[in-house]
Amino acid sequence: MAGGKTVSGRRRLLFGGAVCGLLAACAGLAAAELGAAAVRPEAAPVAAVGATLVDLAPAAVKEWAVRTFGTADKPLLAAGILLVLAAVAAAAGVLAAHRPRAGAAVAAGIGLVGAAAAFGRPGAAWRDALPSAAGGLAAAAVLYGLARALRRPGPAGAPPGGAWTMDRRGFGRLAAGVLAASAVAGYAGRRLGAHGSAAATASRAALVLPPPAVPAPPVPPGTDPRVPGASPFFTPNREFYRVDTALVVPRVDAGAWRLRIHGAGVTRPLELGLSELLQRPLVEHDLTLTCVSNEVGGPYAGNARWLGVRLADLLREAGVRPPSEGGPADQLVARSVDGMTLGTPVETVMDGREALLAVGMNGEPLPFAHGFPVRMVVPGLYGYVSACKWLRELRLTTFAAYDAYWVRRSWAARAPVKTQSRIDTPRPSAQPAAGRIAVAGVAWAQHRGISRVEVRVDGGPWQQARLAAADGVDTWRLWSWPWEASPGRHTLRVRAVDGTGAVQTEARAPVLPDGATGLHTVTVDVVPPGWGGAA
């Protein structure tokens, strides 16, 4: 019986220790949240550790995450970090049940990991380490106190290290107190953090964009045939794809925003605020953006009307000359407020295309998730070498002297957009009814345009699709093709021809290092008329 009590006591001690560890983790996260509100949201431990994991992950892992989870990859990463933290915290609590100081040291060490991750972020300052450090100390103190309260020697004569008991009611009150204090601190941190970003939210709400000095031409009639199931010509902001490494979307106060332009070949360095930028002539331009992570037929492309300042005009104002005119810099490195760097060919942004420092998107100030207050957009280049969001710095250098973020991770330094086409409807594995079926989608080859789209059924001859009207060479082009479908399983394939006459390649290639190639293929099961079916 005594032995049974001893085993039961040990089990209670292990369980109680795990609970202590989890409570300490809650306290530590709450303290760190409170500290991050005083520093910046990106300094919070989950955000800092998550961003570091993204940096360290091999390119293949990142691509798998984007392909598998889409825009849910960041919440899932945060959830995974919290699960790992919970497991480590529980283990630290079990250790603390036997050796309180050792368990507290492990808790403090977890905080140091977060502090190191925050301090190691690009553009971080020493204060970025403070929230995690404070959280680690809070967790260590709470765990030590709970472990000491949990431990109480068993009855006299019990085997060494054996029977430990705990006052469940007293421990429950103590645990409830820790949870309540953590909840209050966490809520306060969230509220203070929200208050800190309130200025940014207010600055966006108050921003009135000036009318463009160079408005976009009217969209020609017939650009959007509005085929059910097909993409619209303009992608609504709320539906526009988002692919970046920011676990916490930066919320920049437009009134405090500054842009610095400097580096090789800059004879007149510039530093501008948003009001100064908006005093320059604004240009409106319709442009399709594409992510290099987009698989063949993937969703990471969108079309919008952008409003901004011509980047080439700003660079020339700073004294920059492109390499073709003898300028010493061939790379323009854009840096975001979160430290992200993107490298763009200077020659490309100064060759006459509408490369913009954009302030507006589809008639409103940029959404926070898409780069408010200022981002870059450059026709003809994948986003990872051209479309820096939350911009704060432009530095002129050379490709030989500096590798931007993605180039250091095995992506190509120069990445012109490849010709692509996509079938939006019918969807893969759809079961449409036999008869006339509208096959439709989009095709793009930014800065070259689309001259033809063709569709093939079951390996038969290529059939020319009907192209919607073109809105310049920098936007995608909608297409449709009426298909007289017979019952059975059929395979549809699409290809595009760009404005130079080059046919989209059939050769399959992965997204790494400079964009996927191949033809989008959709298999459908056509059912006899009257059987129902869905596209």
C-alpha cells in the first residue's frame, strides 16, 4: 500500500510539474507580449522565432509550405511554435518538480532563445531582445515559485525521492492566480500594442491620395467577359495574393515614414517623407503582379491599378545613371521596415517602363498587408526581385557586391516573368454536363503582353481561344473557349503566346530558382445531359 501511495505521489508530482511548466510559459508569453508593446510587435518571441525559422528553412521547405498551406502558412507556423514551447515548458516543469532551480534555468534559457532570435533579425536593435528576455525571467520566477509550492515532503519514513504530496486546493488557487495575472498582462500587452498601431491605422484612414498627374487610360471595353468561375480583370484588394516572410504585418505610421536613397552613383542623396513623395507627379498604371513561388496554374498572381511616383524620376533626381549610361551601380537594393531586402536591376527600372513607388492600390491607399504606406512595383519582374513592401530604403550597389535575401537562399538574382496561362474554369475533377462548356482563364507575360491563347483537349489539335481586350502589355489577359464536350473523362491543356511571338514552353520546371514552367492541365469528368454535374 505504501508503495502504491509512493507511485501515486510521484505521478501527481509529474503531472503537477507539467502544469507548473505550462503556467510559467503562459506567464512568460504574457510578460513578453507586454514588453513587445513597448518595443515593436516584431520583437515578440513567437514572431521573432518564427521569422528566424523562416530564414533558416531550406528553400524546398518554404516552397512546400506555400504550396501546401497557401496564406495559412504563417498562422500554422505560429501554432507549431506554441506547441513546441508547450512541450518544452512541460518538460521544464517536470524537471522543476524535482530540481526547482534547474527547471527555472531551462525556462530562462527559452527566453534567451527568443531574445537571440529577435536581436538577430535584420535591422534589429538591442531593445528587440528585451521582450523575450523579460518573458524568460518571468517564466523562470513563476516556475521556481510554483515548483517550491508544489513540493511537500511525504510522511515520515517514506522512501527517498518517493512520496510527494500536494495541497490540491491551495495549489489550485495559486495556479488560478497565475493564470489570471497572465491573462491581464497578455490583454494589456495586446491593447497597448493595438494602441501603438492605432497611429498607423489613423494615418491610413486620414490619407487622401492626390489625383494622378498621369491617369491610366480607360480600360478598353471587353477586357472582362465575366465568364462564371473565371478571374475578374481587376483583383479586389481583399483577394489579392500575399506571399512574404512577415509573421506580423508591419503597421507603419505614414506621418513617421521616411525613405532614404543613397549608394554608388548617387550624387544627391535623398530622404523623403510621405508628404514630400506625394507632392511629386503621381502616375496611375495597371499591372499584374506574380510571385515566383507560383506553380503552373497556381493562384499567386493578381491584377490591380496602382498609383505612385515613377522610380526612375526619383533615381535621376538623386543623380543615378543606369549602366548603359555609364552608371557604376547595376543593382537597386530595396529594404523593408522588417529588414527584408530585394535586389532589382537598375537598367530595368530606368528603361522607360512604369516602375513605381506605389502609394495606392485599386483606388485606395495601400492596405497594410500589401505594403502601406509605400511599396515598389516593377512590370516584367517577379515580386521577389522587384515588389518590396513597407519600403524604407533604396541603396545603389552591384550584383557582384551584394546578394539580397532570396538570392542568398539559392534564387536567381535576375528574374523576368515567364509566360504563363491558367484554366480557371472548369475546375480540376469537375463534373460538368455534356454540351457547350465555357473553358476560361487568364494568361500573362508582363511587359511583353499576350498575343494568343490556345486550348487542347485530350492531346488533339490546338484550338485558338477568344482573347478579351488587352489593357496594355503589363496586365494579364482573360480568355475563353467554347467546348462542345462529350461524356467521359477529358484532359484540357492551355498555352499562351507572348507579344514577341514566343510560345509558352511545355517543359516542366520547378519554381526554384527563377519561376515554374510547363502547361496547366485540368482533368474533368463530363456527365451525360440531365445527370446534373458542376463545373
